[in-house]
Amino acid sequence: MKHSYIWSAFSFTLLGSASVNAEAHDANEKKEAERPNIIFILADDMGYGDLSCYGNKDIETPHIDKLAQTGTRFTQCYAGSAISSPSRCALMTGKNTGNTTIRDNFCEAGGIEGLKGQNMIRRMHLLPNDTTIATVLSAAGYKTCLVNKWHLDGFNPEATPLNRGFQEFYGWLISTPYSNDPYYYPYWRFNNSQLENIEENKNDQHIKHNTDISTEDAIRFIRRNKENPFFLYLAYDAPHEPYVIDETSWYDDKAWEGNTKRYASLITHMDRAIGRLINELEQLGIRDNTLIVFASDNGAAVQAPLAELKCNGSLRGRKGQLYEGGIRVPFIVNQPGKVKVQELDNLIYFPDVMPTLANLARATDKLPQKINGMNILPLFYGHQVETNNRLLYWEFTGKQRAARRGDWKVVSVKKDAPLELYHISKDMTESTNLAQDHPEIVKEFEQEMNKMRTPSPNWPLPNE
């Protein structure tokens, strides 16, 4: 007999099993009523190998390491893309980059024109009909807040987090470029829909670092909502370039050049801020009822000290490339007494976050019909879910594409180049291209990848 399961953050019930006594039933009802708070922390351009718990020998990250040591650490998690906007779009909407509204930082057509530096470019933004995680969770009664980096507004000032499901927003927008200027020590910052000044940073002073500002915003939101279930999306800038931080005491004794010290310091400084956030949860008495997820939006960038600090570990590639170094990222889940202490090699990726958090919040009825992710919540609690036999898909339309199923991955990082084939389980460094040895596997991937995507007016292909 095939059984059906109902999953929650606290327990699961096998339908058709013997009924429990009334006292236990009441206790379960009470637990079910206490839906957990959710904090999703996202680093920016932090590589797979930048954390001690993922093998780094130089960068100190004790608070993040503790989350991994006392929770679930995934070794084969993939970001939504190899760069910021499409990766965050996949995270927020549950769709892969063959179906998302935003498929690259810049679009080929459509979108809205604007300046990046002195160059005129086009950017696409999330549309009003794009359902986000915040849309789903707010409809289920959660208080929702984004702190710091959105990067899904393009040049549209009406595509802010407040227009796309979030009830509160503290940070900066692409459509208002001076809202994060100068980087890391900003003078301007959004307080919901109003721009305010960080007076300490007036006249280009380096007094309040953006990581600390963001952490303070997050803590204030948590304090206001400690009696309500809340969803906090805390999207730090660190360690995105330019590597600007005045506090480098952790590494002043290292024989590194300044850029390397600052890069490592941005990560350790962020780790310290996360420790402060966790301490606040403990002081408020809500740590045990708060699920924390930590991840990075893509791999480390070319500007990072890739060789010196092994930012992407042994993985090939970097930010902007669909090789492993561009899209494989840390993913840590922690909730004391609830999430199992374990290391998992299940294949998961950012589109899975929306259906997973919707299940956690008992808000699956609020999900859109067409998403590419799946519910991986049972994995957090030590239960088996088959995640490896499906196709994971990525693209930079007309430029790069990749897919993973089980042990195999295909990838091409050059326009019109044939797909390369790697047996990732045996060759995670993508060193031996097996495409000529297994043309039938490549052909099967090609057929599935063509079915996975839909055309986009903002990134049109010649035959579309």
C-alpha cells in the first residue's frame, strides 16, 4: 500500500495509521499552531570553498560553521544562476532560468534602459504577476521583510520588494543607484519607500559598514515581530567587490596583499554579524522556533583571491560561468531540536526554496501552478526524498547553458559551442569531457533541455 504523508516543521503523520490519544493530539495541535519563523541569509558572490565548514583553511567563520555542525549541510546545492539577478529571481519565484522573468543581469530586448556607469544597458524586472516567496508567505499570515539587496527591480522604481510581496524593506535598489553609494559605507538607504541618510557616513566617512547596518535593520524587524511568525530575507552585500572594509584585524598578521585581507575580512565580519543575529534570537527566546537557512547567490568572482584562498574550492570556473565554480554554493539549514544534524549530497537548487518554505508555512495552496522546484522539507528532518533523478537546468539565453541529472552534467559556456559532458560524481572538477564517448547521453540531455525552457521576449533567440 502506498502511503501519503503530511509534513510539518515539527512532525509528520502517516495517513491511515492508528489514532493517537486526545492528549497527544492536543499537544500536536499546539505545536502545529506555532509555525516557525524563517530567516534566509544570502551572501553575495561567496564561493563554495570560502567557509571553514566547506573546507577553507584560512577564513574564520565560526558562527556559520556552528550552524552547519548543529544542522544540515548540503554538499550539492546549486544556485539559480551564476550571477546575481537571475539567481535571486530563481530563488524568489521557484523557477529556473529557462522560465524566469529575469534570465541575466542585462537583457537583449525589452526591459527598461538605464545607465551602468557610463554605459547604456537594459535590465528586466520582476512583474506584478510574478509570485514570490514573500507573496506566498504573507498570504499565509507571515510578516515578511527584505533587508539590503533586492536586485530584481531593474530600472523600474515600481518593482521594489514592497510591490512584490514584502511588507517591509530596508536596503538599496538598482533603480535608485545612489541608495548604495558608496558601496559598503552608504550615505543613502531605503527605509521602506522612503530614502533616508546614514548620518555617520556623511562626507564619505567610513563609520557604519553596510553589513552592520543590515544586521541592525534585521534585529529591529525581529524585535517588532517576535510574537508573530515572520519571514526575514537578509541579503548581505558581502563579499561582493569592491572589497571595502576598514576592519581587517582578523588577518593583519597574514602575508597577504590588501585585497585578499579585505575579502576574507568581509566574510568574517559577516559571520560575526550572523552570530549577533543568532544571539538576539536566543535573548528573545525564539531561537528554537526559528529556521535559519544560509546560502550564497553564486560562486566567487574573478576579482576574488581565487587561487590564494581557494574561494571556489577545487571546482572549475567562477561567477558568470555555468561550470561548478559558478553555480555550486553552500547551503546550510538549522533549527535546534528540529532540523537533523547531517551532511547530505542530494541535488537541490534555488527553485526548491519556494515550495519548501511554503510547505513549512502550510501555504502550499498559495503556490503558483507552474514552478520548477520541489519540496525538499522532509530532507531537513532526516527523511528520504528523491531529488537526483530530475533535470536541473540553467541558461544565459543564447550564450551558456547547463543541466544536471544524477551523476551527469552537461555544460557549454561559449555561444553555439557543443555541450560538454562530465560525470560529476567522479569528476567534480569537470576535468574530463566525455561527450564523444557518450553521444547518446548528450542527445538525451539536449532533448530534455529543449523541453525545459520557454521563450522570453527579453532574451529572444533567432528562431523564437
